[in-house]
Amino acid sequence: MSDSDDEAPAGPTPFEVLGGEPAVLALVQRFYDLMDLEPAYAGIRKLHPSHLEGSRDKLFWFLCGWLGGPQHYIERFGHPMLRARHLPFSIGIAERDQWMACMIQAMEEVKIDPAFAERLAGSFFGTADWMRNRGG
């Protein structure tokens, strides 16, 4: 509890605004379904294993915590160390942009509020851009 009872309560977390675990799971499932189905995302699909179950789980666990919900990923693996964990993969601007396009499409298809989706896309872009480990 804070020292001052006069402080306004913090607003809902992005996790809560999104709709909690069911909504995060729906987003992750649609994201990987699109990656698997759409030729436009073939570049990022080839960076993943043939079976996506582990990738789905890890992104779900990570996003729950990243959005302000339960820290499932940290409980299982410790600090995400995203950039270090992605260094074995060649990630450039094209891969970043495919990842973003796939996530934006997934957010649209699971009907996330457009204004909230735009805010999330801005945050996702910063993280996706940080994952780049080559120029082009």
C-alpha cells in the first residue's frame, strides 16, 4: 500500500484492458495461425520450428507478463533476455516488418479495439526493432 491514500488508483493494465489470459491466448493463437498460413509471413515462419506449440506457449507466457498480467514466462525461465534469446536467428528489417504485419493482422482479426491495438503496435514495434541483429 502507498504512503498516501489520496493517490488515484492506477488504471487497468494492458493485460486487463485486453481481456486477460483468454484474450492474450486468442491473440497468440491467431498470430501463429497466420504465420503458418500466410505466404507473406514465410520469412518469419522459417525462423521457427516445424511445430509451433512451444513457440505459442512461450509467446503467450511472455505477453501475459509484458502486458502487466501474471509473470508465467519469468516463473518458468527467469528474465526473458529477449535480444539474447533471439541472437541465434537472423533478424533484419524484413523479419521485423513481417512480425509486425502478422501481429497487426492478428490484433485486427481477434477484434482488439483499434485505438488500443494502435498503442500495442507502437510498443510491439519498439520490441521488434530491438530484436534486429542485422541491418537489412
